[in-house]
Amino acid sequence: MATALNGAVEPVDSIIRTVARSATEIRQGLIGRRSSAAEENPSGETQLEADVWADDLLYDRLSRLEGVAQYASEEREEVLDCGDDVDVDDGVAVALDPLDGSSNLKSNNTMGTIVGIYDEPLPAPGEALLGACYVLYGPITTMVVATEDGVSEYELGGGEATVVQANVTLPDDPVVYGVGGRVPDWPPAIEAYVSRLESELKLRYGGAMIGDINQVLTYGGLFAYPTLESSPEGKLRVQFEGNPIGYILERAGGRSSDGHGSLLAVEPTELHQRTPLYVGNKAYVDLIEDILADA
Ligand code: AHM
Ligand code: MG
């Protein structure tokens, strides 16, 4: 039997392995699926054919796995119950962003898949995560997996996940930053924060959080999609984006915040709830909390 990825126990290991296998297929299936679907997702964003297709594929694979009790995604209104005999209290719930940053598909740029595995019914706080992972569809396909044991990076190919780095930790000497939203929409506190970031770090912003997060994990630094004048809750969603990414960055030795405390401590009341998000090296996450506390 194969060794568990990053020490994950069942059903977390099966879920992560299934995502890894599906990723190669998803990458291939993006060809010809770059146009808009007729629908909007529950956050009011236009879906691409690829968003809907990847969501269906992952639902099909993950909902069959033993121990998976619930499936939810950024592309569906409601939580789906899986199987007839899996009690939500006994099984796990998976929450996915099937194609994060899919607006990058038109210009053929980086995208990702994000997965959070919770041991509580959805919507659930990040503190209920048993593990999380993301796939990065870059020049090569990689996967970053976090469990209680820490964080590992894998290369995906030929149906195999090959470890390229075990014990991934954020570099101590941060290099890059990326902050979402338009400058005229940034509250004064965010403008002040970004001024500090740009005086000390190098800008890397690609329009897909997973690409930018992988830059932060590789070089150290800070990624934020902050509170905006037009949207105080920012853009990103707690269940599908904030919690899994916060969990991964915290397990890698960094911090996550909604501007006031760890993302993992947010108690969600709605499945598609949004949150401002600040993740990366501790000093820069502490800094935004200090600036917002004084604002
Ligand atoms: P999506 O999940 O619908 O693709 O939206 C999330 C994405 C993030 O990956 C990225 O950080 C952000 O939206 C980019 O937004 P913007 O186009 O405002 O820069
Ligand atoms: Mg997303």
C-alpha cells in the first residue's frame, strides 16, 4: 500500500489522492472550455464552462469516497449530502474552489484548485479542518498538502504524486507581496499598509490567489485580498478559500488574518460568506492588524 501523503489519515488521504489524480485530468480538460457558461455562481460571478465541468468532475469523484459525508463548492448554492449511510457527524465534509482564478483562463495564465477537509458539517470554522491542499496549474502541475504534520509540496504527473519538498516552511526573509482590489477602492488604512509593503517587498500579483500564494510560500512575503470601500468583506470566501489557505500558511509557520485575528477562528454563518484575507509572514500579518486597530 502506498504511503499516506503528508501523513494524512483516512479519509483525508483518499481525498487528497483523488484530487491529485483528478488534477491531471482537469488540466487536460481545460482545452475547449474557456468560454462562459450561461450561469452565475452563488457569489454572482459569471461561470466558465471549465468551472462547472471541474466542479462536476470533483463532485463525482469525491462524493463516492468512503467517509465523505458532505460536498460543497464555490460553484453550488447548497451543501450536498453524499452517500446514504454516511452520517455527517461520523464522516468529513469537503469544501472546494474547483478552479480558483478561472478568469485567468481567457489569457492562459495560472489557476488552482483549493480543497478544505472539515470534521464538522458545513459551514464550519477553519479550526475544524483536518487537512487542506491546493493544486497549482503552472508550467507544471504541483500540489501543496497541509495536515497536522506540516506542509509538503508534490509534483503531479502520470497519475503519481512525487514529493519535491517535505516540511515546507515560509522563508524568514520575506521578498514578495500581492494585494487585490483597485487602488481607489482601498480604504486609507489599506493604502497605508500597501505603502509599507511596496517599500520593503517586490510586487507579484497574478489574478489567481493560488499562484500568488505559491509565490509567498516559496519566497516569503504577504498576500492579501483586503477589505474594500465597496465591499468591506473583500472578495474571497471563508469556506472555499480563506480557511484552507489560512490553514496551509499557518502550518507552514506563517499567520492568517481577517484583519483582526486568525481566519481559522472565524465562525461562519453562511456557506458563501466572504472575508478579507491577509496571509504570509507573521510580521506583515501583525502589521495589518495593528494598522486596522488604530484606524
Ligand atoms: P474565483 O475563485 O472566482 O476565481 O475568484 C477568486 C480570485 C482569486 O484567485 C484572486 O486572488 C482574485 O479572485 C482576483 O481578483 P481580481 O480579478 O479582483 O484581482
Ligand atoms: Mg476562488
